[in-house]
Amino acid sequence: IKVLFFASNPRDLSQLALDEEARSIQNEISSNKNFRFVSRWATRPGDVLKALNEEKPQIVHFSGHGNYSKVALQ
């Protein structure tokens, strides 16, 4: 089972402890050989579909901030 972790932490918003969250998830599943943890950092909207197609995960976990006004402008 592949777990794909997306992290997005824009500099202009309050910073989240995404590294600690990723490490916590990875530690929880590391004892089970049926799980594989893959992470993508500094994720932008266009990166999500590409990563989903490349990795074909069974589980997706997204952590971060979003800003609709910035997405709408891209």
C-alpha cells in the first residue's frame, strides 16, 4: 500500500510543522512492510495530478495551507 504525502507550506502564511507530521506518519507505518511512504514537498496545484499519475497511491495525505486567490491567478 503506497501512501503519498503532499506538503505545502507557503512562505507568506504561518509555518506548519510538516516535517514532523511526515516523520510521525512514516514512523507509524514503517513497522508494516506492506506500506510504502512517498512524500512530495513544496506542492503546487499542478504537481498534484502529476504525482498521482506517477505514484498511483492507495492513500493520499495532504498537509498544508491553501490560498484560493493565488491558485485562481495561476
